[in-house]
Amino acid sequence: MAKRADSGTWTAVTGIIDPGEQPADAAAREVLEETGIVAVPERLAMVHVTDPVVYDNGDQTQYLDLVLRFAWQSGVPCPADGENTAADWFPLDDLPPMSDDMYKRIAVAVSDEPAAQYIFSPQSTGDACGARHPGTGVDSLTSQCEGRP
């Protein structure tokens, strides 16, 4: 876990993929940069879109978020890059206060479920061939499904 310098909150390690970087490489790099820990990805645990983010300058964005489970290889946690003021291990039954989103990420990462969770929004319903999707405006057949009953 890392304690963010900007907000003072504890979080799982997060970061953004650099152009041309593979997601697992980016995640391993972020773990090393932010905590001084060398770790290797074991599995993809969850795929979802973050809540909207509004930056101090007014920029607004959302991110495709990939939650990966890692295995420790070496190192002692430390705030390695200046983005954090602390880094440490915590027992799962004694995690520091953090957002519900971070608790969810940790829960899916440490679960024994082999498959990743894919989070669907409440309005996404229908089938792959374009059956009506309430709230999306999709109501026609796609070309690969022509003639499908």
C-alpha cells in the first residue's frame, strides 16, 4: 500500500500506462517506482471504468482500469518516487482507511477466483448482435449478425 502525497490517503498502487507500454509492464513499473518493490503480475483480477475525474485545472477524464494481482519478488516498501509519503504492508484484516473502490480492488485481487471480473454498467443490456440496449441508442443489427433470427 502507498500513502499518496497529494491527498494523504492510503491506496493500492495505481498508475498510467506510458505510450507503447504493455499493461503488465506498466503495473510492475508503477509498483517499483512507487514502493521500491519488485513484483511480477500473476493474473488480471478486474476490468472496469473509473468514476469521472476532474483535475484542478478543470480537465475531466475517466480511465479504463485494469486491476492486477502481483507476487512479491524482492524489496522493502518505501516511498520511492516522491508521489507517496509512505509505503507499507498491511494484513488483510487490518487495512488502513481508504475508499470503497480501493477495498474492492484489493478484495478482487486477493480472491482465489481465477477469472477477471468485468464490471458492467446497469444500462448495458442486450446481445452482441445489436438487440435493443436501453440507454445506448443501439437498436439495429450489426453486419456480422445479418439474417440471425
